[in-house]
Amino acid sequence: MLNGGNFFEWQASMKAYLCFAKLWPYIAADKGYTAPSDTNDPKHAEWLQNDEAAVGTMLMRIPHQYH
């Protein structure tokens, strides 16, 4: 859990978990991994679902006062 003084430890643990869960590409915007532009493409909905899962995973490990 992020507590304000352990950012680097939290960051490393969070990246490791998101990589394990195959969600890291949704966070690592520098990799150019973006949602398909065609909203009718089934992969668009899948991308959005995985992106939300990645963000939700991180938010669960950040106390509410930091949101």
C-alpha cells in the first residue's frame, strides 16, 4: 500500500504485479499501446476493459486520501 514514503517500493511492486497480470501495457503509454480507434471493433471494448482493470488495480493500492 502506498503511504507517501514508500513510492519507489510501491512503484516496483505495482509494475511487477501489472506485468504478471498482463496489464502493464495499458499503463505504459510510452509503448504506444492505445485503444483501437474504431469503436465498433471488438478489440476496442476489450482494450477499455483491460485499461480500467489496470487503473482499478493501482487505485486499490493507493489510500483514498491520495486519490
